[in-house]
Amino acid sequence: MANSTTTGTASTAANKSAKSQTSVKKSTAPAGGATNAAAKPPYDASALATTSTRDLVPAMPTHLSAPGVNLGAYINTVHQIPILTTEQEQELAHRYYDEGDVEAARLLVMSHLRFVIHIARSYSGYGLPQADLIQEGNLGLMKAVKRFDPNKGVRLVSFAVHWIKAEIHEFVIRNWRIVKVATTKAHRKLFFNLRSLKKTNNQLTLEEADAIANDLNVTRKQVLEMESRLTSYDASFEAQSSDDDEGRYAPQLFLEDGIDPAEMVEEADWEENNSSALIAAMDTLDERSRDIVEQRWLSEQKSTLHELAAVYDISAERVRQIEKNAMDKIREAMTIESVIMPDDI
């Protein structure tokens, strides 16, 4: 009986000791169940050494068309690609980082294409094709996979987002205008943030420019300069059909074959001389003859002989005679000798 009591007492003491040790271990563990990165077991390449890279993610498609071919079909296909687990991502990343397995890199890129689409949609307000934005983001994703180090303890998407945005930023700045609007780091910062920081669509005041400059750590001059660039527009290199400016020629006309700038200047000078000679010849006419010629030939709404006959209370035939005599005087005054060498006559 005494032996039984002694045995029970010893068993109870052992249980209490075990619970006490367990309590001590729990109290020394990190708060909230957080794990220490240094305590994580190292990557074990032998765990899946017998599994081929393609078999790690069997549901991954083997072919995917470019977004520019059919954007809707591309997006639907990308969203059907499974998202990698942490273990799968680590295994593929180590296979590419440690062994140079290109198939592993391809699987990493394919599984993160949906994140590129999500980021590219936020840049749709710049008027550039969505397919081109996605394609540029894909280039950034591939660069991120190439430089990703799985030993750093971060997920690929956290590392790749900066590379994806960098490629899209460069594409937007390069293609938003013919003339590049952002050439420095401060310009880039203002290009992507100025419109969102402006409270109205009106021109910035000096107080608003100072506030934006303080927020972005740039100068007021840089803020006003970028606003001027954003509100400007590209001038056409070609001549517009509605362009009424005389003496101005599109730059492309001087580059085309068969166009001689000297001939163009000569024609312009000839027209100018003719205009001057016509004005001088009109001044030699009497008031009635000059008015008849202007009404018959130079006004937008030309008058008829009968209308002018009614104005001057003469016959239509007399108006015709006055017109003919006036035209003969003008033609005589605008001869080549009188136009080119008036002092020699």
C-alpha cells in the first residue's frame, strides 16, 4: 500500500515537472507566435530533387499568346493560372537561382502575370494601349525574376512590383509625347504625381506650387515647369489643310524629293511683287473704275453688270466698257518691265 502511494506521488511530481518545463518553453517563445527568420531550417534541395520542374506546377499552361493579339483572351487565360504557394515559389526560385533552371524561371513569371495586369490598369489614364503597358510590365517582371534572391526571405511579388512599375514608368514617359517631358528624377516624380495633387484643373497658383514642392521635395520652379509641359501639345510636322498662314512651310516639305526651297522662295517673292504692282495699278484708276473692278473681280460676292448699272445710274454696256478700259490700264501697268525694272522705263 505504501509502495502504491509512493508510486502515485512520484508520477504526479513528474507530470508537474513536465508541465512546468512546457510552460517555460512557451514563455520564452516570441510573442504572437512570430517565428525567428534565423531559426528557419535551411533550404533542403534534396526534398524534391526527384521531382521535375514542370511537375511542380502541373496546371501551368505551356503556351500563352501576347496581350496585343487578343487582350481579353489573354487576361482570361492569365487569371486561370494558379498562384504559387510559398513552398512552390521557394523551390522554383532556388532551382533558378542555384541551378540556372530556365523552366523554373518561366513558371515563376507565368504565375505572377496577373499582378502585372493589376498594376498596368492603374496607368490607363495616360492614353496608351493597355496591351503595351502590360507587355512592358512583363519585361519588368522577367528582370525581377532574374535578380530575385530567395535567400532574402521575401516573396517574389514584393520584390517584383518595383521592377514592374519602373518599366511601365519608362514606357509612359517615352511614349506619352513625341518630345520627352521628364528627363530628371524630379521631373519623373512630378510627372506621375502632379495631376493627382492639383485640387482643380485651373493653372497653379504660387501658393499651390509651393505646397506641392514641399510635398514632393522639389523646387517651385520645377513644379511650374512640369505643369507647363503637361498642358502643352505637340505641333504637327506636316502642313495642315486649314493653315492659312502665308510664307510658312511645313518642315517635311524641305525633306521631300522634288521640292526646291529656292523655287518656293522665288514664287513667294513673285506673288508679293504682283500684289504690290496690282495695288499700285489700282491707285492709277479713278474712283468709279476702281470700285467697278473691285466689285466685279476682288470682292467675295461679285456684282453683276446690271447691279452696278443701277448703282451708278448708267447702262450695263457702259459698265462693261469702263471695266474693260480699267483692266487694260491695269494690265499695262503690270507688265514685266514695270514690275521688275520700274526705274529703267
